[in-house]
Amino acid sequence: MIRAKHFASGEAFEWTGQTQGVWVDVQDVSPDELGRLRAAFALNNFAVEDALEHGHWSRAEQYPEHAFITVRSFAHPTEEDELTERISIFGFSNAALTLSTSGTAALRVVWAMVGRENVNLPAEVTYELLDNTADTFFMLADTLEIRTDALEDRVFKNKRDNPVPDIFEVKHLLSQGRRLANDAREATATLGRYANETPSDLVRYRDAQDSFGRAGSRLDGLRDFLTSLLDLHLNLQNQRMNEVMRTLTAVSVIFLPLTFLAGVWGMNFRAMPELEWPLGYVMAWGSFLLIGGLLALYFKRRGWW
């Protein structure tokens, strides 16, 4: 599908090969549509191959024919979905061409901005697309931060819950987001370094680069926090296990002297005066209760249970 807009008016029109003052957006490009684009624009073959390759990483290059950048981001950053999307931007002196599979969240926002809000030039379209793509990483960070707070509550409040699988799931999303944000930052830096643009345009590219960098740093911070949270959970588990072992040890120590006395009085020697005492049984139980009670009180005061 090919659609186009005039930079000056922001009006959409049916594209028939115009290459001046227009933004041409192509989604799910067909071979026939690609042939029409090649006939109208001077497209570098390497750039086209990168734009059409499925799952290609983010990169940028200044070709003799045009500037080129392709960036990847998350398709649904607010839903904790691993699905990614990619947009490729071809920047000409007075035209912009974008290729994508089914559009991106940033593309839908910027498409409505053309003709207003100072989006009237190819470099401005490129900057807005990159800046809004960086916003998707901040949206992902906001979503994962809420989930991280919930995991923290689970670690402290629910002793029987096991948050480890969820922690590793969030860490996986953070690692993927961090990698995509850093790749996009490097691609934007390359575009700003070699693009033949005005100083104001280069400032815009540096701003987009900084946005990707800050998004990556925020995702890094969340990942480090999850690592600390995982260590804390394991330490709490060890502490709880130590408390259980301490309680079991206290119970064993209480019964140890009782077991010893029961063993002594359970020996069937004839010359045992305790066996002939009328109150021997009562004395035995009194000894058990006294020794056990004193040990239990001692351990209670020491905080062993």
C-alpha cells in the first residue's frame, strides 16, 4: 500500500510518482510497488535490501543517493509483548520515503503531524519518527516499572509465593528493550554524524539520540533493580530456611534430655531404686515437664521461636 502527503499542506493524495515536497509511506510493499518506487526515486540497493530484510537490526548510513536509517522498537510497549516492529526511512533533499511491514506506532503519530507543528521537511519527518520511536521505549519502561513494583510487593508480603519466573520474564523483556534502544541510539548517532543536513537538523538528531540513550539507561536501571530484587528474594528464602532450622533445632534440644532420661529409666535393671518408688512415674513426668519447660522458656527469650 502506497500513500503520500504534501509537506506544505499536509494533504494526502494518490501517489503517481511525485518526488518533490512529498512524504511517501509504503506498507507491505509488493514487487510492483517496489518497481514504481525504484523508477521514481534513486534508491541504493543495499538500503533497499536492509529495509526489506525481516528482523534486520537498527542501522544508518549516508549513501550517495540519500540518507538511510532503519530502527526497531516494540509493537505493543504497554502490553509487555515481545513483538517488534521496524521502520526504514529514506531521506532525500526534498522528499521522504518510509517502508514498514504494517506501520508503527510512531508512524501513525507523525503521519497526522505533517503540514503542521513544524513538520514540513524530510529531516523533520525523520526526527519526529525517531523521537516518537524513542517514546515507545519509555512507555515500555513505565509498564515494566509498574510490574516491578508488584513483584517487589510479592517478595515482601507473600512468603509462599515464588516470583522468580516472573522476575526472569521481566528481565528478558528489559534486556531486549535495552538492546533495541542502544541499537537505535547508535544508528541515530551515525545518521547525525554523516547526514548532509543543516545544523538545526543535526541538533534534532542529537536530541533523538539522547532520547534513545535515556530510555536505555532507564531500562538498565530497572534491570539492575530486578537483579537486586532477585538476590533479596533468595536471601529472604535463606533467612526463612534458617529460622525453620533454628526452630527444629530448638525442638530437638528440648527433647534430647527427655529422651536421655526416658532411655535411662527404660533399662530393666533390678537394682534401680526409682522403679520401686510409688511416685516414680510422677517424678519422671515432673522431670520431663520441668526440663522441657525450662529449655522452652530459655529458647523463647533468645528468640529462637
